[in-house]
Amino acid sequence: MQKNQLRILTYNLHKGFSAGNRHFILHKIRDALVESDADILFLQEMQGQHTEHEKKHKNWPDKSHSEFLAHDVWPHHAYAKNVVYDAGHHGNAILSKYAIQRWENINVSPFSWASRSLLHGVITLPNSSDEIHIMCIHLGLMAMERRRQFKTLCKRINEHVPHHAPLIVAGDFNDWTGQAEKHFSQHLELKEAYRTLHHRYAKTFPAWLPVLKMDRIYFRGLHVTSCERPHKKGWHRLSDHAPLVATFTL
């Protein structure tokens, strides 16, 4: 990465399984993530623990999935539970080449049976004291649920992110009706990276034939220079979502 650039990737991992849930492919996912050369990863549906899968799959890592993915490339990482069940839990994770000064998991679920949260971290780059706020989010499937989650997210940003501070909010928004734009543009002055450059949202779901605009990268206080859905052969076989990769100048 050049001194004044930041390359980020957002991706719904589908808990490390192929789109049809037939194969555990976390090792292949890691290879693709490393090849992306991203400085920061915003990851959703990160498997934190699953005692049944651990017994069934011989290639299940002997450490947490976030630690396995981060090994030797992203020395700083944070994982936060989103959904908890008898066999374990999964949630959101941030993997970073730069120090995560602090982080907090914020519950944005209006329902106990549909747990959702946002992971809010703060990073600093080498030789800089300026803080960059980063938020990894996975919103609900229901419109009513998302409306409440957007309000919680806006409140969090207004109360905890200085207006002058660089901010990136990325993840799986499940936002079919375009609610995010109304909240983010009007109230928070956030722009969506892909739409800024291409005048439309990226289609990211399903990965093998993307038609739905599910995954987004919002920002303010930075300048976006590129945002693409990677076309590397094989991404469409790794998850049910396609990733988005964006580069910012500070």
C-alpha cells in the first residue's frame, strides 16, 4: 500500500462453506483474501465456534477462524458474536494490517431470535496519530428490522465518531429498498464507494449470478479511487456473496 492509501475488502464468508453448504472451504477463502492484498477486511458470518462441524470436517482449523484467516498477514483482528446457538456462534470480524486501538460490538437487534450487531473499531496508520473509524455490519432481512438498525447505526455514528474523522462502514446490508441511502446521505453525509464511481450499486448476490445489491462500502472523510467486485476466477465458488474491494486516499 502507498503511504496515503488504504485498501479494504468486505465479504460475507458464509461461515467458511461453499454456496451450497456442501464443502468446507475456509482454506481456499483464505488464499483468495490474501491475494486481494487488502489492508483491512470487513467480514460477516465469521464462524466463531461450531462443535458439530469441528468433529465432522477434518480440515477444521485448530484455532478460531478469525485467527486462522489473519495468520501472518493481518496481525490485528477483532471478532464479535452476532448469533449464538447450542453448537457455537458466528458474527462479524475485522482483520487489519494496522493497529486496532479499540473496538466495541453494538447490538442492533430488535428481536432476540434474529441477532444482529455492528462491530465498531478504531485504527491508526503507522507514523500517524489520526484515527480512522471502521464499522463492519450485517443487517437484518426484514425491512422493519433494518429501519430500526439504521437508526441505531446513525445514533452510534453521531455520538461516537467525530465529524472530521475518516469513517468507513461496510458489510452485508440486505438493503433491497435503498433505505441506507436516505439515512446515510441526508443525515451523515456518507457516500457509497461503488455508486460514487459507477453511478449504481454493485450486484453481489448470489455470487454465481449476481443480481441483488446486498453488499456496500460507505465512507466519509476519505477519497475513493477504486471500487470493484473482483473478477478473479473462483470467487463465485467460495461463498454465496461476492466481495467488494475499494481503495481510498487519506
